[in-house]
Amino acid sequence: MSDRWEREHVLGLASDAASAKAAGGVARPAKWSATGCDGEAVWGECRGSGSSVYRTCADRTEPAFRCSCPSRKFPCKHALGLLLLWSDGTIDEGPRPGWAAEWLEERRARADKAAERRVASAAKARDPRTVERRERRVDDGLAELDQWLRDQVAHGLAQAEKAPYRMWDDAARRLVDAQAGALAGQVRGCAAITRQPGWPGLLLEEYALLRLLVRAYRRRDELPAGLRGTVRSRVGFTVPQEEVLAGGEHVRDLWCVTGARDTAQDLLTTRRVWLLGRRTGRPALVLSFAAPGTSLDASLVVGTEVDAELAFYPGSPPLRALVAERHGAAAPGRPAGTSVRGFLDEHAAAIADDPWLDRWPAVLAGVRLARGERGELFASDPSGDALPLRLGDPWRLLALSGGGPVTLAGEWGPRGLRPLAAWHDDEGTVVL
């Protein structure tokens, strides 16, 4: 039988701290019956309130979860509790019950059909006539956006402060119609800039970056391959997974999972998982998406390290990747961080390659939390260099550090560093 996950691995699957805490309450053998496991799945029936019994199954290959309870969290406390029991070795191997086998078989069938649809869609997208039609529509849409941007600057930015959201939304909808969906999202984001301090400069900067992207796309045939891939991606062109796996750059390393963040937009939840190669020092970003009622990919757990081969999407620098192949089970791991100055040098090099870069992973070693003159928090390294932190609730990180040094991982953006995870010599990994 395959190796059982560590308890920390299971708790890392929880969508929030409340789910992880609730899982401990149901991870009791007395609450469960008809439990079992095999090389792919774990299942069981948990006694709920009154006479209700919840059938729970976890497909460990992705992982994915199914429970008959009414919870809207994925995974729910029952799935987490079941996996905790399995992790502790209290669930024995056995044959799958009919309801669990049926769910797992349906999942496999859906996955096969989805793969067939992706292949068919990729083949259609490669059809020369389809390619020509789309590029013509995108060219027309970007020409219209270019004129719109010039009009905004020519008429002055003062009007933007009181302009309705519709002004940006109309421009974004036209880009969606032109099949430049990624660019449409950037245009919509401009509406929120007018509510920020110093918004005129920020809005002008965003307009300038949008126009730079329009001009770069027009001259795409003159760009290096990596930068051309970045420009096409930021306009809205996607690369099928099959093409990435077949032709993308493959890098094998011990990849430490340094942070994860979920964001929701237009009924679609996106999970960004950041990895850092131990040997290569390369960062990587693995994305997964989920519609309402479906679960996100939870196979990469913060605080673990996995020996894997990643396939990178085209880009400058190459950042987004797919897990092409794993070599063994994940194990607890702690990333090797850098100084604030070292991180800023890395970020400057990345910006030079991709001027539209809006977030970059950071792993800082030996930093302490410090208060600014107005009470804001900073991460300060031994040399005295510091980065501002974006924290809604700082108490968990403050309690973890206790005034001492920590390894801190997060996302760096224009407004500061958003912490995602921290490591302390005494406390281990804490997901923030």
C-alpha cells in the first residue's frame, strides 16, 4: 500500500483554520463505521446528529472529496477527519463499497471525457482558419482599445474620479467580444484605482502599461519567444496543457510548496500555489480553477516538498507551470529564503523581463516583524532592510514569531508583501 500522509499534510488540505479545527472533533474511531482504504481512496460512514449518517470518500490521486453532508466546504470536516484517521493508521485496507466505487468510477469517466474535449478543442484552436479569425478580431479589439486609451489621456484624468464603473466595463466588454479576455480583466481593474490615494499617477501608470501591451502585441513577431508568450498570455491567448506537457521546458527539482491563495471572480475560484526549487532556486506558479460546487486541486500542500518534474508555460520569465510527473510522495519541507535585498534584486530582474508583472513570490529568511511610525508592520532582515506587509489580521503571525526570526513566504505586489506562510524553528509551518 502507498505511504500514508502525515497529519500536517491532511490539515494542509483544509480550506480554512475552522475546518481544520472541526476535523479534529470527528477524527474519532467511535464516530465512524464501514471504513476502508486502498491504493487510491479512503471511505467511511460518519455518524452525524440524530440518526443521520454521512457517507464520505476521498480520492487521494488528485485529491478530491465526496460527502453526503450539507457542508459547502471542500473538503468538509468529515473528509478531513476521515483522512486524519487514515493517516494515524486506524483504517485498514478493504474492498470498496458500491457507493464509493460508483463515485470513483464516475470521476474517472468524467476525467477521460474532459481530456477528450480538451484534445478536440486544442485541435480546433490550431485550425489555420480559426487562428486567422481570432487574430483578426483581437487586432481590431486592440486597435479600439488603443484609441480609447489615447482619448482618456487627451481628455484628462480628472473626469475619471467621478466616472461611473460603466466607463471601464463597456471598454472591457468590447475586449471580451474581441476574444481578448485577459486584457479585459486589466481594464476592469482600472475602475478601483480611483479610490486609492494618489490615484491619478497610478491610473496613468496603468494606462501606460496597457498601451505598452497593445504595442507589444502589434510587434509580436519581432519579440523573443519568451516575451512573445508573455504578451499573448496577457492579451488572453491560452496554451493547451497538452502542448505545455509536450513542448514546454521541463525542470525536475525538489519543489517546496511555499504558499497558496484562493481568489474568486465571476463564479470562478482560482487557486495560486507557489513553489520554489531547492536545487535550481527557481520559482513556479501552479494554477487551478473551480466552478461552484467543485473542488480545487489540493495535491500541493503548503509546507511540503515534492520531487517532481514541472513543465513550464512559455513566458519571460517562465513562471506558470504544470506538474508533469511526481517521483515519490511529498514530505515536510522548509524553503531556503533570501535577504530583502536579494529578493528585490530578483524582482527587479523579473520586472525587466515582464513589465506587466503584478505579483512575484518572496521567501525571506531570518526576518523579524517591526512596527513603523504609524503602526504598520514590516518584515526586517538582519541587515536592517525591510518590506511593508499587507495583513488583515496580524495576530497569528505575531504570535508565531514572538519577536524572534522566522522564514516568511508571500506574494509581493505594488502595495507590499502579503504573507502566505511562515516557518519557525519551534512551531514548524504555519499557513497564514
